[in-house]
Amino acid sequence: MISLNCVDVKKPRFLKSRQLKAFVKSLVLSEGFILGDVAIVLCSDEYLLKVNQDFLNHDYYTDIITFDYCENGIINGDLLISIDRVLENSIKEKTDFSDELHRVVFHGALHLCGFKDKSKKDIEVMRFKESYYLNLFVSRETIGA
């Protein structure tokens, strides 16, 4: 089951929770895993900074923190996403805010599926997968509109 919650921010109007949750489930299944429980939590920069400091001993802003509780091919985890950081990234990268938010959600789901982003090769694979799923999601949303 996938849940979508907001901690100290409002859910963006464009975000279609049911469609996003169904798509993340299909992403997990297409990567060869079983869906367990995944929580997508939208929050502010300050909230995510505190989590970063308290749990990871990192003192910087980030767009997403993924807590991975996966075992035996079953995907379980928490995706904590800073709406502030996603918006700033979309402005900086000249991308649509909606696309950037969805890309970050897919990025977190891909981490839960075992994809990394530490080496140059890992980053290439991660970006390819993010783009693949974003394009698939956007085309589904366009067809369903």
C-alpha cells in the first residue's frame, strides 16, 4: 500500500494522489519487486533539514530522503520530499514543478528498488530510469486527461 501525506505543507493542486500511487506501484512491479508499504511524505525544507540532521547527521537541505525498509524483494520505505527544494530545483533547472515533483518521487521509488546514485555510472542509470518513468507517467496522464 502507498500512502501520501503532507506534514507542514499543502498538497500541490496538480497532484493526483490516486494516479501517482497507482503509478508508483506499477514502477515497483515493473522493476521486479513486490509492493509492501511505502509512505510518500511531502514537507518543507525546514522539516526535512531537521530529519537530515537528526537521523543522518547531515546539515544541509535536500529534495528527498529515502528510508529503505525493504526485505526479501518486498518494497517498504518512506520517501520524505521537500516541496520547497523541488520548487527551487524546477526553477533552477527550468523544468515544470509538476514534472520535477514526480521525478523526485520516482527517484525515491527507484532507490527502494536498489538503484544508487553515488558513482557517475549509477547517476547515469538513475537519470535514465527517472526520465523513462516520468515520460511514461506524463504520457499516461495526457492520455487520461
